[in-house]
Amino acid sequence: MKTESNLKKDKGIAKNTSGHRNFPMVPRVVFGQGSFHQLGEILLPRRRNSDAPFIYLVDDYFEDKSLAHDIPLIFNDELIFVSAEEEPKTQQVDALVSRIRERFDEMPSGIVGIGGGTLLDLAKAVSILLNNSGLAHDYQGWDLVQKPSIYHVGIPTISGTGAEVSRTTVLLGPEKKLGINSDYTTFDQVILDPDLAITVPKDQWFYTGMDCFIHCVESLNGTYLNAFSQSYGEKAMELCKEVFLEDIPDTESRDKLMMASWHGGMSIAYSQVGIAHAMSYGLSYLLGTKHGVGNCLVFKHLGEFYPEGVALFNQMLEKHNIQLPEGICANLTQDDFDILVKVALGMEPLWENALGKDWRSIMTPERLQQLYQQI
């Protein structure tokens, strides 16, 4: 059985054999308190004409907040409030694309996503589908997108998912939870304004921040690890420890967690995540469990694979007095467990990163079900 310590020994020989990829990165980024107010200035040169609107997809939490009034709407720009209560779905993407096409005769100048990972993923997916035929579920997988997305901007209002920097938009489809992993997914512009995270509730702050922390643990202890991933992952881990284990001012904490999210997202750009994310996808697909919560529920039981990371995680839980939900798999049927296992094991790159090329002999369906039964 490979654990965290002996995986480290393998890293000199265990490599991602997919070849050296020329991954895209976000070409333009603004960071700093109050930087959101530069949005109008940033978008103006990208507006093609007065009939080509910008479409803003915004978390409906902000519908009656000052942020909504600060969005620089002009001409026929449209602001669409979207609930982030559920994971983003392929059908949701298709509905938004249809709405935009029916309402406007001309292709939008761009899509702007404002919110957490759900809104950022929706913005990325909609920008892809507006310039590609078919439905969103057609593109769930790796490198299936044929045409560039339209111009799109990401503005996170909570930190941790790394969605602002990744080449993936994770969607719940009719048959699976799987990202649109594409060179065309990455945002053209990102605005990182820590002030936008001031109103985040503590539990949500913790769960989403743990998504970043778990990114780092899985990347730094994976067989795909390389110097590129390690440099970003180590910095993100350092920042996560400061935010969640030290006592620092709120303003500094927001700044550092926003940069931890950025670095954590970059750490998996040239590697992968691992067991917790694969299992969390199963929980999201079957039970609708929010991604950050699902990661935490799973990660707590992965001490065999990530002993040092789980020990730190437990310290963070205790320090912030977070009580995880219990027994969410207690009343599942065998058919339910079969679905969980199928969805999770379908994330093959994640398992190979976590356990190596012989991962199927290590993580059998029976063993995976036993892990789920503990949750």
C-alpha cells in the first residue's frame, strides 16, 4: 500500500506520461483591495460595439448588495443573477446559452463571472458554448473543445477553489460530474479583490479554503509532481497554514487566502488532484454535496494516504470549531454506493496521480465503498 511517505520516494521515477503540455495561463490579472472598481476601464477596450453586450453572471447573494450596483452596465449589457446553492450543471449552461442567443442578435463582447467556483465555472462554460456547437455535456472530458471561447472574465468573491486560474470548468452532467478541460477554458482576465470576500460566512470560508488546502496536499503528494507544480503548491500550502493555523488580521487573511487559491490552482495546472477530489465528485453527483464540504467529509478519512495533511486538517477543524456533517452515507442502498464508486473511479487521472499506474489494484471498488461507508 502506498502512503504519503512512500509516494514521495516514487516521485523521482513516477511521471505524468502525457508529455510536456503547453498549458495556457490567465494572461491578465489585477490584484488588490478595491481593484473591482477597475472593471469598467478593463472591459471598455474589449467592447466590439454598442450592440455586442457584456453578460454578467453574478451570484444571487449579491442581488440586493452594493456590489450589484457597482457593476458598470452600459448599452444593452445584461446582469443575470444565478443561485450558487447547487453545483453547476450542464443543463444550466445550455439554458443560459439559449437565453443569450435568443435575446441578442449579435455575439456578446464577453462573459463576466462574479462569485465563487460555481459562478466562475458557469462563466467559463457559457463562454465556450457560445462559440461551439452542441451541448455542454458533449465537452465534458479532456481537450474536446474545438473553437476558442469568447472573451471571459473571472472575479472571485470567495477564495479557495482555484477556478479563477484553472483550465477546467467542473459540471454535473446527466451521466457524470466532470470538467470541460480545455486550453480554451482559462479566463482571459481575472480581477482579484480581497474586499469582495468580506461577507463570506465562516463555515463557507472554511470549506472553500480547505478546497485549496486539499489541492496542495494532493498535488504535493502525487506521482505527477514536478518542479512547476511543487513551487506553486508549496507557496499555497505555506499561505494556508498562515491563514488557518495562525492568528492574523482579517484583512491580511483575505489577501493571503486569495493568493493561496491562485497558487493552489496553479499547482494542479501541471499535475492533478487526488483521492479526496475523486470521491467528492461522487458525493456531488449522487447527493448534491457542495464541493468544498464533500472534500472535507472525505479527506478526514484519508489518513492512510495523506497522514501529514489529515493531521493538519484536524488541527484546522479544531482551531475554527468546525463541525462536519455526519452519517451522510449511512442510509444509502447498494445501488447508491455503486453510483458513487462508478463516478469516483471514472476520474482516472486523479487516481493515477494519487496512487500510481497500478492504482486499480490498490483502490478496488470494494475498498472504495468501504471508505464511503465511513462518511
